[in-house]
Amino acid sequence: MIRMPGHSHQGPLPPLTEEQRMLEQELHSHVQTLAGQIGERNVFRHDRLVMAADYIRTTLAGAGYEVGRQTYEVGGKICENVEAEVRGSRRPDDIMVIGAHYDSVQGSPGANDNASGVAAMLALARAFAKTTPTRTLRFVAFTNEEPPLFQTAHMGSHVYAKHSRERGEKIVLMLSLETIGYYSDEPGSQHLLFPLNLIYPSTGNFIAFVSNVENGPWVRQLVGSFRQQAQFPSEGGALWGLIPGVGWSDHWSFWKEGFPAVMVTDTALFRYPAYHSNADRPEFVQYERMARVVSGLHAVIAEMADTPR
């Protein structure tokens, strides 16, 4: 469950391409708007949550999408998931969901957690807007991932996945982009729990692909593809879902409805010193490395959308 195809990149990172430099600026702009300008956004700061949803809808519409809304009520307040879709050309009923939650925990502007994931989702949606993949690509911004709504019936991704199951949709894979903007080359900067600390690197400079044991084949396929197409350190794990951290994002909701789902993450609290705090601000997100990750994910998603399985 931990042996992955290929080899994680080692050594110096190559210079950014011109496309990656433009992507770096795009990601910075999204994170700055969500975490720097809007700031804390959740049901307790509902006005800010609405502002974030408006920004996401406007951005997706600007990329040429017809944007959908899934609304529901929490404590008398209207909350919404936002979605945009590229219809598949030959296998349109096969749906790949690329999702990220746009709310932040109370007391935090949520730059890395999870404006970074939303920024990546928006950049990927823009990149795929004019393409014709074999499978359908669906880009979704989820609300209410953070406590106290985490893993409850009011969690946005839970509402979304449940509705997809009720509609009989065929979601072949869901990617949860969760806290992907912080990296460190300092030895000892990665703080995984036993026994994972004996298996994975102690330097927090890698992107991780994480899921439960049942989704092991998907994790291996994703890691193998990323390692072929991106020169950036990467690790993968198909682990027991009860291990702390393995199910801590929106992919959990899709597991519960029987859909394959994998989290892409910098490992959040196991690395990021500003996790769930007021210090989680845009200046601590490392946009150059994040651009490398998102560029690699673009290549991986393009391959998965066109490769039969």
C-alpha cells in the first residue's frame, strides 16, 4: 500500500517554464483574493462565505463556463457548492471530479487551508475550459468542510456526493485538492505519526497522494503519472482510513457514497506551522512550488481523462 511506481524527484528543481511562471501569478492572485481580501469565510462569517462563492462563480464564468449552484440551508443560512463542467466527448457519463473546499476554519484567513486548493481548482478549470477530453471533467468548490460541520450531513462535499449517488452518476474518480501550498527543505520539517514517520521522508518538500486501501490502484496510477510528467518530489499512500489525516478532507464524503476518491495534499498539520491559525496568510504560501504541483496535476488529469481504465 506504500510501494509506488517510478521514483520521487530528487535534487534541484528545474527552472520554471514561462507557462509555469504565469500559473504562479494566477495562483497568487486567487489566494490573495480569497485569504487576503475576503479572509475568514465560514457559516459564522456568512457574508465572507458568500463573497468567496461569488468570486469562484465569477472566475469560472470568466473562463467560459456555465456555472451551476447547489444550495442548501445550514442554521437558517444559505450555503452553496459551485460547479463547472467540461462534457466528455466519447465517454461523457464517466465523470472525474476535481474539488476543493473554499471555507476556512474559525479565526483563520485560510490561505493554505484551503485557498491554495481552490486556486489550483480554478487554474485547472481555466486550463481545461476549451478542451475536449474523453471523460467529463467537473470542477467543484465545496462549502463547509471545516469544523464544526466536518464529516456531518451539512458538509458541502457530503451533500454533493450524496446527491450524485441519488442521481445515479458515475463518478470514476474524485480528486480532493487540500492544503497544497507549503513546502520545506529543512530536515525534520515533516512530522508524521508512527509508523508513517518510519516510512515517509522527514523533509516536507513533497506533494502527497493519499487515500484508503480500497483506492490503492488509483493512488498508484496517479503517483506513477505525476512522476512521469512532473519534476517535483512526490509520495503516495493507500492507508487505513482510520489513521489520523487519511480521511480529513472532502474525499471522505465520496468514499461514504462508494465513489473512488484521492486527496492531493502537502499533509497540512503534519508540516504546516500555521495550520488552522490566524497566521495562515497568503505570504506563507509558496507559489513557485505550488505552480509546479498544479502543472503536474494538469498533465495527470489530462492523461486520466483520456485513458480507459
